[in-house]
Amino acid sequence: MRRVVEPERRHPRTARRGLPRTLAVANPLRGVVDDADHLRGVLAGNADVKALVYIGAFAPDAGESAADLAGRYPGSTLGETLAPVKLPDGSVDPYIRQELYHAQFAADSPEREAAVMAVTQRPIAESALAEPSGEPAWRTIPSWFLIGGKDKNIPAASQRFMAERAGSRRTVELPDGSHTVGSPEAAAVVGLVREAVAASAAHE
């Protein structure tokens, strides 16, 4: 099993806890199809992907977009915080305004850490927000979910809906967690990953 964590390096916390094959894959954030193709290329020929762990993430069904799911329930204030940056090809990359980043994106992280996140943020292509998803992996692969109860990007209610629909084996919701809940709550992430690995191994 492979788990997306920090950009393109092996994660010491998971390595120390018996998961030496954990590999971070950088998400291009250019669109559902492009990003999926990138991940598929990294995993090509790998038969070990047997569980999915969603950390403050979308789990769309076929035809759904990030915008559809973020707006399914009230609570997302992301649109109010964005500053568009036009690119030479005419496309737009929306950035979260730095002065709003901490409250919007990473409220459960220390202010200094959130400030670094704000200036190093990687924007998603504006067009990607409305791009429909393809057939979901969660239909055939078991899933686990970690939800931040105060996520202002993807409302917790939307994440609960997606987790239930996907038949989540276990859903952990941290009441004060933000969209980046997996950063300050890394131990909870590792716990879910280890549980997913153990469950997968038990069915081999």
C-alpha cells in the first residue's frame, strides 16, 4: 500500500512504525484527469494498492466535481478567500490570500507554521474545481477517512456523506481539525494507515 504524505520523500514517522514503503507522491493539482494519470503512472505495475485512506479529502463518484461536493452542504468559505492569478496561457490559478490562510486552511496549526504554508502553497487550477471525476477507486478498494470537524474548504458534512457512501471501514472525526488536519494530527493519520494495512494483510 502507498500513502500520499509529504512531497516526494519517505516519511520518517511511518517508516519508524513499520511502514517503510510509504511514498509521498506530489499532486500536480492541474485537474482530475491529469492528476489521476500522474498518480496512475507512479503506481503502474504496482499490485500493492489495497486500501484508501482519505485525509480531509474528496471522494467523488463518477461525474461529480470538487465544486459539487464542496457546495453540497453549507460551511465552505474557500471562495471568499481566493485571489486569482492569471497565467500566460489564459488559465487561472486561485491562491488563498496569505492573510486569510491560517483561519481558512490550517486553523489547527501554529500560526508560524501556517504562515510558511501560506507562502509556499501550491494552487489548484481553477478549471479543475469543476472537472468531473471518473469511476472511483473506492467502489472496489476498502477505504478509511479522517475528517476535520472545522474544515472550511470541504465541509465536514460533505466528508461524512462521502465516507458513508464509500462504505468507510472507519471514519475518525477530530472536532477542531482544519482542512490540513493530517499535519498537526499526524499520529491519527498513521493510526488509520496502520489499521488499513493490517486489514488488507488479513484478507490476503
